[in-house]
Amino acid sequence: MTENKGLDWNSIEFVLLDMDGTLLDKGFDDYFWETYVPKFYAEKYDISREDAHKVLMEKYKSQEGTLNWFDLDYWSEALGLDIVQLKEQISSLIRIHPDVPDFLEFLKKGNRKGFLVTNAHPKTIKLKLNKTGLGPYFTAVLSAFDVGVPKHSGRFWEKAGERLGFIRDKALFIDDEEVALEAASKYGIRYLLHKVNPGFREVSSSNKFIQIAFFKELLLLS
């Protein structure tokens, strides 16, 4: 299993991929919410950046695990800032993980259906797909906002199965968050991989799922 990552490409017809932390470097989001937003929040409310950071971390934590956590409109209203505009200002920092385009091209050439499944807000998806040019590789894109619940909910996967029409026993799902993989596992998706190193400076690991650090590991198995 360690040699082939537990995969049998001959039996995989559907590949479901998370966006932030899996296909894209999560460092953009970490910098945006932890450094960039506090800067403007401090200026707007005339407080120190240190105080702004503390206030914002508490606000973020209060919405953790809910759709609001990912909702740009919610945060624009809650913080009194144009979050979409702020993201656009630093969109040049959005980075694709190494070998992702090659992997998506591999799926396309193999006539496998690639689905983007993400908790991201539709405005975030639009910005990032436009910036990276990855959109054409996907057969369909499904956001938690289309379903009404995040990916760690079993209901997300029930709705995903209905909307995307994939066969669980012939599907692979790759994500950087174990809670999403656990929900997908309970739903019955056969192949599951944990993407470690979601950000170039961030290292993670999993004791529950087979791990990949780079997509070239999967290309070497093809």
C-alpha cells in the first residue's frame, strides 16, 4: 500500500479534489486572514494591529466549523470591510501547488472526471479559478454553499453524490483536512488521500489516511 498509495488507477473513474490547501497553497489564505485583514481592520477602527489581530482571531473562532467561516459576504458585513476587494488586491499571491496542472492533465487524458469540491465561497472560487486558469480541467465544481453544509457533514456527501453522479467505489477524494476525509469515508468513497503540507511553510501529517506531499507522487504511479 505504501508503494502505490493504495490506488488502482484502472478502477478510478472519478477524482474529487479540494481547492485550498490541496490544489492551492493555503499560505495565501493564512496571510490574508491573519495579516492583511487585521491591517485594514486596525486602520478602520483606529486600534493597534496587535489588538485587531486579537479581536479578529476571536471572531473567526466563533464561526469555526460553520458556513460563515467561509462566507465572504458574512465577513464583509461583520467586519465592515470589502473582503472580496481585499482578496483581489493581493490575488497575485495565489499559488498552485507543484505538479497540479500535470496531474489534472493526466486525469483529462485518462478520460477521468475531475470534480472540484470545496467549502470555499463562490466568489472565492471565481477569483482563484480565474487567477490560476484551472477551471477548464473540472467536469463540475461543487461548493458547500451549493449544498448548504460544509464538507465535514455527511449531508454534503449525500448531495454531492446526487449532483455529481460519481460512483463511490470508483472515486478518489483528496483533501488536506481529515474531517472532510472522514465524512467522505463514512459516505463510502473508496479511495482517500490526505494532502499534507497544505502551505509551503506548513507541515501536517495524518495517522488515519494515506498521505501525499506532492502530486508528482501520483504521476509516478500512473
